[in-house]
Amino acid sequence: MLGPGNREAGALADRARKGEQLRPKLDKAKSAAKAGRWRDALRLALVVAAVGKDFPGDAAVTADARRALAPKPKPTPTPVAAPVTPAAPATGGGTSTPAQSPP
């Protein structure tokens, strides 16, 4: 049994206290992420990360929020081709008449 003065017992107690403090914040971060409030999710997840390094679940929320907030590449505009109009049929264009023998 570990006594109250034992270092290992103290470390376990500190870890349990941090878990009790950080779990609700991480739950809020997850709720914000599910609601699409990515800035709130990231802010809360970073608070959790600052206090409890490697807190379970924190890295995933942080990564998801950063991915969602990352600038999206702009689509490259596709050049619009000029409409192709069919060429008008040739009408001969001149005043000449077909070659016929005189009557």
C-alpha cells in the first residue's frame, strides 16, 4: 500500500486531479467540433494540451480542428471556350451566272 508521503502516490493523485479538470474541457472541445465550431474546439483542445501533455483524445480533436480551419485551395478556373458557330454556306457571292449556252 502506498502512503500519503509516497512520491508515486502523489504523482497518481496529481494525474487524477488533472484528469478530472481536463475531461470536461475536452468534452466541450469535442462538442464544439461536432457542432462545426472549429475555432472553439481548437482553443479548448489547446488548453487541454497545455495543461495535460498527451491527454487521451486531445491530439485527435486538435488535428481535426486544424484540418477544418486550414485554408482550402482555390479551384483553378477553367478557361471558357468561345462558342463555335458554324460557317455560313458559300453562296457564290458574285454576280456571275452559271455558264450556259445562249438560247
